[in-house]
Amino acid sequence: MNKEELLSKLRRNTIHQFDLPETPVEGIKYQDVVQQFIDMSRNVGSEVIEAKADDDINEHIRKAYPVAEVLASNVDGVKADINPDIVSEAQDLNGTDVGIIEGDIAVAENGCVWVPQTMKERVVCFISENLVILVHRDKIVNNMHEAYKKIHMTDYGYGCFISGPSKTADIEQALVMGAQAARGVTVIIID
């Protein structure tokens, strides 16, 4: 059965059809969207640093990860050992202690950040032991409804929401950090 036959069969057998609600869903709104984002980010396991526009981001990163040996980033102004735009293959990023990336939209309701692919090798977002996400204060929105309205895909055609460090727990409730991605996440909010 092809797609059209399946859809035709479904349409013939639909007994009740319901219209979409007339009132659009707006989502939750917060009095202090920045503070809510900070609180939720911490709740999901991220560290949060508030930086001034004229702060040296490199100092914040080094203070947060003083023993890191290999930093990877393509963000302007960030001092890194590896640039994910110029590696020959994704495996060259293996062993990255800290990946530094730019987030585009931060969501207060759940502490996640939309990270569009702005580098050749997006694996830096997942292979790094620790991840630093830079986000501008004016890019923090209340909820996912607002976030989805603002998403613009890059030429790479990929992006994802990241919310805190990677973690998983099995049936015995043994929590494992860094199972699928970074063990630690630091969000730096820039004025």
C-alpha cells in the first residue's frame, strides 16, 4: 500500500472530525524571563554565568574549566585549540574537553537553548566532555511556542535544543552523566 492509498483509506474511515481550537495557545509567560531561564537551567543541571557585554568570555570559560586542556570552537573571540570548521573529519574532535558554541534562542520554561549548526562538524556539541553555550540576554523567550516562531535554519539545515548535561538512568535508577553527550553544560548569558 502506498502513501496515497493509506491516506485515502484513513479519510474514508474518519467518523468524527474536530476543528482546531479558535484561540491560539500562547504558552506560559514569566514576570522575569531571564531569572526563570537561570532557575530552570540550574534545575536541569547546567551552570549559569551572567556576563557583561564587555567581559572577556575566555576568562569566564577558563574560570569554569581551569584544568581543561583541549577547547574547540569557531566562535569569534573565543580562544580554542581546535576549530570544528577546519578539522578534516569529525573524529578529530575526539578528546575535546570543552566545546564552546553559540545558542540562538533560550527558553525560560524548560532551560533549553536552540543551537543551530554554525560549524562544519556539529559533533562538537555532543563529543565534548563539557559544553559552553553562549546566549544573549535578549534572545531569552518565555516558552517553546515563542521559540519555534523565532527558529531560522542555517545553510547546514540542522539545529537542536540542548538542555543541561546528558544523563540517563536505568531501571536500577543508577544515574549516568555524559551518556550521549556532554557531562557538564555551562550557559553564559551575555548582556
